[in-house]
Amino acid sequence: ELAHTDALTALYNRRAYDQELAREWRRVQRNGAELSVLLIDADHFKSINDQHGHAVGDRVLQALAALIQRSAREIDVAARIGGEEFCLLLPGSDAEAGGRVDRHLRAQLAELVAQLGHPLDFSSGLAVLQPGESLERLMTRADRALYQAKRQGRNRVMPA
């Protein structure tokens, strides 16, 4: 379990996420179900560490991870894939369902911010697996959409 769990947040780590993504991709290839990826990155996170210290930054990441995990369905896979970047793998979800998950996270974030006493928002990229698409291409599209959201002002979701 330790080999698959991020020590700080208790979510899956990148290795476990990649394994789950590959498993879900194979399932989609067999039965044609939908699969979405919501890539989430905390905005201006460096300023939290710089202004309040890394211990506060760690607590913010833990709280955001807990929010993501609470928002996930039992079949979803929540992971911390690096730094302040998280991913939600959403089996059986199209773009509309992925957008609903993102809106739900943002609504819940307001309550979390009140508890933390620190401003926090996030940008996200949403990609839906296309027929014949590779895992690498799916993640590249989600990543590009995330960075487009950042370039367009942050605190938003951008579909791939």
C-alpha cells in the first residue's frame, strides 16, 4: 500500500494512478465505455509556501486532497501526481459529467477556504478519451487544457 500511496495526502501516487489509468483504458477498449480525466492544479500555491511556510502549504495540500477524495465516486481514482497537481480519473464519465465534478469541487472549495483561512483556488483541464486515443495523448490533452486555463486567468476548467 505504501508503494502506491502519496505520503502527504494519502491519495494514490503517480505510479498507482498510471496503473489505474492503464486498467481503465483497457476496460474502455473492451466495452466502449466513456472515460474522463480531470487534471487539477492549485493556483498560486508557491505564494502560500512563501508567505506562510511549508507546514501550512502541506496542510493546504492535505485539505485539498481530502476535498477531492470526498468528491470522488467509489469508482473514481483520485491521485496526487506531483507537487500541487492532482488528478481525478472518472470512469463512465463524459465531458458534461466531468464538468459537474469540477463545479462541485469549486463549490466545496469555498467552505474549505473558510476553514483554512487562506485563499485557494485551482485550475483544471478536462479531457475525455477519444476512440483509438492512447493514454499518453489523453494525458497530454488534459495537461494542455490545464495550462490553457492558467493562461486564461486561472480558477477555471478548460475542456481539451
